[in-house]
Amino acid sequence: MVRLPRSESVAPEPLFMVGAVSQYLGAAVAVHLFDEIAPAGVALVRVLGAAVMIILLRRSWQRRWKANDLAWASAFGVALAAMNLSIYLSIDELPLGNAVAIEFTGPILVAAAFTRTLRSGAALLVAAGGVVVLAGVEAEGTMRGVGFALLAGMFWAGYIVLGHRVARGPAAVDGLGLGMLVGAAAISGFGATEVGTALDSPAVLVLALATGLLSNVIPYWIDQLVMKRITQHRFALLQALLPVTAVLVGLVALFQVPSPQELGGIALVIIAIALSQTRAELAG
């Protein structure tokens, strides 16, 4: 059975950032694929390919599955796949950083639900302010793109809540792989007609599978490791790093130059992360 190196000696923040960079490098590759395959098709190949990779690496078929574990993993996988599909439909019309910023309404709601201290409440408000700034400067996108980003945010909230349940259960990473397989089936009606296009071009298929490795296998596997060590509220606030990462990857990989307002939003998000770091929450 293949396992990632032990991560207990690595703080959650740098571990999470490795996954964040990988996730949005994969998104940048996906944007370049949209000329060849529709976003729904890229999302389907991404989720299905990632599911197969994890199941093969983990030999998940050898695990004894309980009905309860199957149910939680399936619900988690559907939320994950729907989130992937929605954000791809959004970044087809909006800059990567701004779409992710709008999507962040989901983690904000989760963080709000678990806020228990004045410090964490202040961090949440500052993070929300940063996201509002990042989302509010978007002038070129359409309401359709904004709507898909908000929908992705709703599924992102489900990903956080259900992901904690799976990460701390007996299935853990095996639940991630099986869940994504179920999730791929759930969104297949949106992208199945595009799969033939990917199969007809080896180069396109390799790039589509690369998005699965970069955007699903690596970051979501890391998420499972991080979720075991910190609370839902702390994890939701840590997600504030993702809009920052998305803006920076958009700049480097897609030449989407952030405005001064966007840089201000990034600064607010970084401040929120610093405020949210308390010993009790990191140990949760």
C-alpha cells in the first residue's frame, strides 16, 4: 500500500500551502484545456482520473467497507465533484483569483458557524473583508460566472463539513478515492459527451489527467491529513489562503494581473490567517 510521508512533524499551514499551490496550478492547466474540452468535461475527467489514481495507490478494494462509511464517503465525494464542476464553469468566465474569492463564501459560512472567541470572530470579519474586496473588483465577468462561483462556495462548505467526518473516520484517504468515484458518476451527465474528445487526443487526455493529479489527488489527500489535526473552524479560516494562492497562480501562469484593490484584499486575507492562529484551535 502506498502512503504519503508522515506529516505529523510538519505544521498544518505549510503542508496546506503545498496543496494550495498544486490545486491552482492544476486549475491553470484546466483553463488552457477549455479550448479543447468544455469545462464540464475537464471536471469529469479530473474527478474520475483522480479517483482511479487514489484507489489504485491505496488498493482501496481490499478494505472492508461498512455501510455508514460508504454513505459518508459518497456524500463527501458528490460535494467535492459538484464543487469542481461549478468552479470550472465559473473560471471559464471569470479570472481565477476572483472566482475563487467569490467561492470562498462557503468556507466563511462554515467558519462563522464555529466561531467561539472574539479573536476568531475578528479573523473571520477580516477574512470576509478581504474576500469582498477581491470579489468586488471583478468588472469583466458575467453574472453567470458569479452564480457558478457562489454555487461552488455552497458545495465547498459541504466539502469542509463532510471532509472532516471522512478524514476522522476509519476510511480517511480511502474514503476520498471512493467518494470521488461516486462524485464522478454524479456529475457524469454534465460532461460525459466530452470524454470522447479527450480520449481521441493523447495530449489532451494527459493534460486532463494532470489536472486530476494536481488539483485533486495532491491537495485533497493533504486536506485529509490536515483535517485530522485541526478543527473545522480553523480549517475553514485556513482556506482563506486559497484566494491568495489563486490570484498569484493566475498572475504567473495565466498572466491575470491583480489590481491594487486585489492586492489590498490579499493583504486582508493574510492578516486574517495570522489572527486565526491560536494554540487551542491548532490542537483541535
